[in-house]
Amino acid sequence: MRFETAVVHAGGEADPVTGGVAPAIHPSTTFVHGPAGEPLHGRIYIRDGNPTEARLEAALAALDGGASALAFASGSAAATALLLALPTGATVVFHHDLYHGIRELGREWLPRWGGRARFVDFASADGRAEAAAAGAALWWVETPSNPRLEIVDLAELAGAAHAAGARLAVDGTFATPALQQPLALGADVVLHSTTKYLGGHSDVLGGALVFAAGAAELAAGAARVRHTLGAVASPFASWLVLRGLRSLSCRMERHCANALAVAHALSGHPALAAVLYPGLPGHPGHAVAARQMRGFGGIVSLRVAGGRGASVAVADRLRLFTLATSLGGVESLCEHRASVEGPGASAPDDLLRLSIGLEHADDLVADLVAALAG
Ligand SMILES: *Cc1c(COP(=O)(O)O)cnc(C)c1O
């Protein structure tokens, strides 16, 4: 079955009790059990999960080609659970361009749990060699990465990780399963912030981990962490993500087409030092992205000539783009990424991150061109 068809139907069986075509939201926190606590209906308490969340998990596992999936209260909760599921004292090697919150998890929290974080450039042979020498339990990559839109060859990286005795986790938030299938390329686990494209409407916080068949132990560990922390996706949040999924394929097509149009229109603009978008033929990861993705995604980063001041001034002149963090919603957003990351930011000072929405590309380009003109 094609992805476009699967995404409309995954986890979408009619309600077995009412025949409802839309899924039910089950708010119950507790479920009737037998006299000795026997789980008569397959579940006991909501901290283990809930029926609406289970539907979402079935859908996410199917769409990423995984053996199982766990939904979480946020992408950050999913990332935390994955790290806590590793053996005590584990080393994790992260790609150097990385979502800020996960960099903080690695840098600040992993050592508190007895672990160690290393940061390398997985797109380079030197970086992969350094990772292989680290004796890590897990390699962690985003591709495309945040906020520089770097591309890493996933098939090559999975081979290198496994040869080094490490698992490979891929943060697939920017690509979504509509554009990239990391498990089919050899990854062991995929992370999604469902807050972004999967929810798709800037109105739900959520996360997920999708596991390959060979990563059952990691999946069981992450499930135990989730149970302990209560980091489940609520019934309503699960329902919103399920609802968002139905249009994912259509939305990603428009996000990609608009982002490509914006990148082409701004490429070479005299007010810009660089347009970062893997769909541009001059992007160093273009060939790999073209091979491992079905589209280049909806995020474009601009490096504004003149540094921080000029960059913030361009953001201030935008009218159609909303100045807000996050990404993946129907509306176009812009943020001066270093300001949003705050102290210790790794984003360059001149970088504006654009989440290209579903508006007409001509209107988006016109707004950007006017803002760049001053
Ligand atoms: C937003 C984001 C996260 C964190 O997800 P939350 O749902 O905000 O906790 C992780 N990775 C990437 C790439 C993100 O964009």
C-alpha cells in the first residue's frame, strides 16, 4: 500500500462499539479489573497508556515500518525515555547540529545519570571514526538537522553504528515518515516530536518513539521509563495527533513545494549570506537527501548578511510570517533561532529559521523579499 493511502487509514478502524468512523477519546484513568487485579480489558491505569493512545501507536508503527511504537507527552519526554532506557554509564554520540533541548539533555542531564555525551559531525568520515572509537551504546542523528539543515546518509551511518556495536536513533521530526523512512535504511529507533508536522496545526504537544523489530529491548526499557514518569500522551492529545496524521501526506507535499519555491527565490539574494535548504542543488547534502527523502521538507534557514542585528531587523519587518518558535503547522513561522535557544545557543547569530506553511508560495516570497529589502 502506498504511504498516501496508509496515512489516511492507519489506526483508523471504525469504533467497535458504536461504529463511529472517527476514533473515540477515552478519558478514563482507570479500567475495571478482576478481584486479584487481573487486567480484564488489557489495561489497568492510564499511566501505562490509554485506548486512544494505543490507536495512535498502531498508526505510527505502521507509518514508519516499525515493530512497535510508544507515544509520549512530548518529543522531549520521548528523548528522555530513550536515554534513560540505556545501560547505566552509556556513552551517546550526537550529531553536532541538533535540537537545542536534546543537546541540553546530553550535555547536562546524561552525566547526572552516569552517562556521557559526545558531539561529532556524522556527515564526515572523521566524525564517524571518532564516534566508532567512543564505545557508545547509541548514536543519535537528526537529518535534516536543526537549525542548519545538514544531511547525513542514514544507510551509511546505520552500517557504521552497527559495526561499532552501537544502536542508531534518528530524530525524524523535520522529515516525518511521509518523506523519510529511517528504519528501512537501518536505524533502530525513530523519534518524532508529534507537536510539529504530525499534529500539524500548532495545537498539540506530543512525541513518539518507533522501534525496529531488533530493538525490542530498548522498546521495553523506554516503556518502563514512560510508565514510571507518567510521560504518556493524553487521550485528547493522542486524538489530535491522529486527526493531524490524516492529512500529513497532502500537507507535506505543499510544505515541500513552498519551501523549495522560497529557497529558489531567495538563493543568491544580496542581503543573505546563505540559504540553507537541502533541495537546493548547491547544498552539500543535496544528492544524499534526494536519494533518501521523497521531498526536502518544509524548513528553510536563512543566514542574513550583517549578523545578528540585520537578522533580527529582517524578522521584525515580516508581516505574513508569524514570529514564533516551533514548526510544522499550517501557518508560516519565523524565529531568530539563537535568541529562542537562549544562553549557550549553538545556532549561528545571523540565522533565521523559517517553518514554511501552506499559504501560497508567491505571498511568502513577497513577504520575505520585502523584509529583506529593508
Ligand atoms: C520540537 C523538537 C523536539 C522536541 O519536541 P517537543 O515536542 O517540543 O518536546 C525534538 N526534536 C526536534 C527536531 C524538534 O523540532
